[in-house]
Amino acid sequence: MFSKSAYDFIDFLVEAGQTYWQILPLGPTSYGDSPYQSFSTFAGNPYFIDLEALIEEGVLTKAECRKADCGQEPGYVDYGQLYDKRLALLRKAYERSEIGKDADFLKFVDENQSWLKDYALFMAVKKCFDGASWLEWAEDIRLRWGNALDYYYREYAEEIEFYEYLQYKFMQHWKKLKKYANEQGIRIIGDIPIYVALDSADVWAHPGLFQMDETGKPKAVAGCPPDAFSETGQLWGNPLYRWDVHKNQEYDWWTRRMKHCYELYDVVRIDHFRGFDEYFSIPYGDKDATGGKWEKGPGMDLFRTLERKLGKKDVIAEDLGLMTDSVRKLVKDSGYPNMKVLGFAFDADGLSDHLPHNYDKNCVVYTGTHDNETLMQWYDGLKGKELAFVQDYMNNKRTPREEVRWDFIRLAMLSVADTCIIPMQDYLGLGKEARMNFPSTLGENWKWRLKKGDITKALTKEIYHITKLSCRL
């Protein structure tokens, strides 16, 4: 939540000599709880709304908030409890708020009409159809016939206002937190998926921007081809863009999307950057990715247009995965820093681009990402030639296991990479229990969270020391 604990975390970053706080996407999560599958690419997740601020406003009581406790395990998020209790609590706040008389709220709604009107209606209609995907709604509203839109706007006006209220409060609380971070010298790195979810207000409201047929169903969806990790590839299911339409509209939707991102973040990491060069297209309805094929993306035309319209912005290109010469060229031509991950560096042949002696300055180095094993989980799984190579490269064969993480953090910090990001799980030396996401699985992902007491004075001093040593203060 954007409550006192978030402000305390910013204070810790300052004391530890840090400059950046990288976060996962902030959008409202849907089935599977993934922040990369959101009901909207513009909206914020109401779970983050600061309940303490609502108590101060007088629209909730401490007792009500205590009663709506969302899980007994402080180290993990219970999404089931959140879904059942948090929205009901926020509805109480809305009903007591008299928000319709608030001039700032009315101004917010007016200024964000380009996405908020469709999103709030989308969520209201979704509730009317018991949470079903919009592809399963009645034909008139699924295809957005004018009379149906008028009906739902009229009949569900209060429900629509509730979802507008949630976005108003989310944005109010987030911008206050970000302002505090920026005032302390901390910049926020946001994260956006290249694709949007099929079951989203974006696709429902703008089907012409995506590869959809006349009945409103996708023609093809996104994923990854079969590789050494998966014989059948990965079937993500996101609708693909009609890049010809986006180009003809001078990438207006992408311009609005990125402009909105820079209202929320200082730097934007774009997930699956290689998809702008070539994207993998899988026929809709296929059971896996084996029938997919590569198609050409917009390339530099998109990024030149964005720079012309928005000016030069700070972007991190997530270029992990299958790399080709044309992808490398796109990253180089964009000028954006790409990513290096130590967990990918130590192939036994010693030729990986992720080894620090192969870096150029224009990159961002990580010990790991949200999709990887934690650093210690990965290290504990090393065997044979791979383990021998790691220990030889690091010259740390005699380092006690509980200190090994600092060797990797030091290696990343002392590299020439312009920026270095270390996940909190790796600073804490946590293992499998703290892994954030295991791609292509459901049920146990996105749950880990920092506990009160995890950040100690000793840890803060050690992070500051290694940051100063590497001249990164």
C-alpha cells in the first residue's frame, strides 16, 4: 500500500545511498494476479490505496480496516482475501465520501476521459456479468452498440462513479508518494508490458487497434516459440497489435500510453522489447505455441515518433530472451540502455554477453529479475562445470554461503554498467521462498512481500558501503 511503510522504504533507500526504486506494473490485476495481465494499461490497482489516509479523511474507521485484514502471513500477499475484503471496504469509503461534490474529483474525471470513461464502464459491466470476460458479454455491449452504451451508462452510473473514485484515490495517493520520493532524490523506474490483456478495457474499447475479427475475437495472440526450456513454447494469449493502423494514426494510442507512464514514473522499462522488431504470432484457439510464426514489428518508426511527440525520455529496453542481429540493431539504434542479468551470465563456455567484462556502459545490470530464481536459489542449484566456472570467475570458492550474495552484488556494482538494480530478495539472501514469479504457472506467483524488520541498520550500512565503494552514490 501507499501508506507509511512505503514512505519508510524510501527513507531506507536514501539512507542506503540509492538513486532508483524499480517497481512492478501498478495496474489492476486480473485472473492469475499478474501485474502483467491487467484490466487496463492506464488504470491503477485499488489494492494500493492508502487506508490510513482514508481513516484520516473520516470515511473509514480503524476498526473497519482491522476487520478487513487481508491474510495472516506478513511475508505473503493473500489475493483471495484482498479480492473479498478490500473492495468492500473501499466501497464503504466511497459511499461516505460524497465524492460527486468534490471539485478536484470532477476535474480528475474530466482530464482523464480518454481512458477513464471506458475503464469505469468496463468494470461496471464486468460486475453486471459476474466477472466474465467481455468476450462472453451480451452481443450489444460486447460490440459497443450505441444504445447499449447509453443503457449501461444510465443504469450503472453509481457503479461507474465508484470505479472513477478508486482511480482518483489511487492517483492521489501514488502522486503524493512519488513526490516524496523525488524530493528525497529517489527516481521511480516503472514497468510496462509490451502487450495488454485480452480481457481489458483497452481491447474492448479499441478493437480496431488489435488483430480482432468482426465478431470481436482475436485472430492471433502473443507468445514465444518452442526453445530449450519449453518444447511447446509459451502461449501468453494477449491480442496482437495492428501495427499498420497504429502507424496510420501516428501511434496516437502509444503516445497517450507513454505520456501517461511519464506522469507516473521517472524512467520506464518496456517489457519484451524484442517484440517491436519481430513478434511471435500464434493463431487464436491453438493449444500451444508450436503453430506460431514471426512477424515484423514497427521498429524504430515507433520510437522516432514517440520522441518527436513527447521529447527524449528515459527508457530501459528489456531485451532478454532470443536475440537476433536485427533486435540488437533496434536496441542500438534506439539508444536505450539494455539489460544484463548475472543469473544468465555463467554458461560453462564463458561467452555470455551477461558476463561483466563484456558490458558497455549503456546498460542496466541486475543480479536477477522478477521472472528468475532468486540469486541464492540459483546459486544453490549450480553443479559441476557451471559451479566451478562461477567460483573461478568470482574467486570465491572459500566464501561462506551466507556471504556469497555480496560477491555477486559487488560484481554488479563494480561493473561499468551505467545503472545497477538489486532486488530486495537478493540483498536479503533469500531463496526459493521469495521467488516472485515462475513464468507460465498460476497460483503461487507475485505473493512475496518485504516484512517489517527485514531491513536492519546493518543491512543499510552494508548497502551504503558497497554503493560508495563503487562510486554509485
